[in-house]
Amino acid sequence: MHPITVTIAKEIFELSLENNASAQAFSELLPLELEMVDVNGNEKFYLLADHLPSQERCSCLIKAGDLLLCQTNELTFFYDDSKTCFKYTYLGHVKDSQNFRKAMTGKTVTVIFEEK
């Protein structure tokens, strides 16, 4: 999979995609510019118009920087670690989680996903 560039408030991050059908389908939607809304004080959420393949698994511990898919079209970007018993499909992970947390502050953020 090709690395993805994620831009938030002029900050640029590299997203490493998982090697699965869901991540591949997500990459085929790019480029995307999404207004993501804060949920639970630890994640940003966007409801995709397209449904992606789902390979959900129980996620006991989610790390800051994880890009996950809930069901088939609920895109969730975690900016803080979280313990949960929800099932998600892993799409990818941002490596620089410290600066990523700072960029994700606010009720909504514009997130731009592009292939590198």
C-alpha cells in the first residue's frame, strides 16, 4: 500500500495503511477532504457516503493515530488512546501521535487525505 498524506490545520502527517481490502477501498476514494466531528473527547468521526468492505474485530485498546472503520461507512480517527469493546476494521495509523493530538483539537477539523 502507498503511504497517505493527512493534512490537518496545515500540519502534515503520514498515514500507513493496513494491508486489507478495507484500506484498499478507502485509498480508492482519495483524495478526500472531510469535516470530521469530535466524539467522546478522543476521536473524530465522519459518515462516508460510500460503504467499504468490513473486517471488524474487537479492539480492546486503540492508540492515538488509529484510523478505523466502524460498520461499513463510519470513519473514526482516534487522537487519544482508548479502551473499548466496540468492533472496528483497522484502516491505518499516523506515526506522529503527539503532534497529531494537537492538530485534532476543536469540535470539528478539516482532514485532507491524499496519496503521497
